[in-house]
Amino acid sequence: MRILDVNYRPWPTQDGWITITANSDAQAAALLRTIGREDLISDPRFRTAADRYRNASAWFALRTALQDKPTAYWLRALEAVDVPAMPCHTLATLRDDPHLSAVGLTRTVTHPIEGAVTAVRSSILIDDEVPQAIASAKPRGWDTVEILQEIGVAPDEIEKLRAAGAIHDGRANHSPSPADSSSAPIIDKR
């Protein structure tokens, strides 16, 4: 239904937003009971998944029903009746999510120019392993000289390119610390 109706988006609460996925008829009925709209359980517009699909605008108009209580209340109430729901995070609250913390999704790493930054590991598993992360993104021009050397450009030609402004040497004003090794992964393999 998400692409069929503009109202398919997070539900506002008193202090934030949550996403709710009440796909089965049992989950939809549980959601209606939880938000105090038992009167709609037998409503022909909402009785089955097909009915809710045909009446998506009316179904998603119920989004306003959560605005009188905080996110934590609704998450507990919906979990108790087996209706899938999760908080919508801001950048400030994302790192505090218990699940994301438990799986080690982020960690602080040293970027060669920016210093300490938060990095996100891959969320993909291959053979039950997180792929080894590549090095952090370097500034524009960071590897230009090395690449030119690898393809056989003579040192004097590289200096001519630099003097002409054709090379933006990202390393020119940076002395990497030992933690800045370009071959070091930015995320631990988990």
C-alpha cells in the first residue's frame, strides 16, 4: 500500500514518530483495539487486507490516533498485541537504539581530515559474515599522485601537472596519524 497512498508513512506520537506494519487481519484488529477504535473492526472498509487496500486513504487517516501518548507507550502497547512497530529515529537518537547498539551497527573511527566520525558497517551478511569494510572515504585528490605513479607518469610530469593546478593533492596539507592508514578498515568485522 505504501506506493498507493500518500498517507502511508510513520504515525505521529506525542513525542515522535513510529512505523506500524499491521498486515494481517488479526494485526489490523489488534491495532484498532489498541488505539481505541474497536468500532472499526467490523467496518467493511477495514475487515480484510483487500478491503484496507481498496480504502487505503481512510485506513491511513487513522494515523492521528497516536498523538495523545508518547512513543514508548505505543511501542509497548503494540508489542503486547503482536503488532510490528518501531520508532523512527533522528540522527541524534539513532545510536541509542537498543537493537542497533546490540548488533554494533556504528562505531567511531578516525577520518584522515575530519577526525572522529561515526561510521556505519555493512548491514549485509554473506555466509553469515559481515563483509570486511573498505577504507574510509578520502578527500578529493587523496590518491592522485600514487595513481599517476602506478600508471607510469614520470615524477617531473607529475610536478608539472601539480604546478599547472591539474592535480588537487588531498594529502598536501595533512599529515596522517598512525590510525589513518588507508588500508585499515573503518569498521570491525562482526
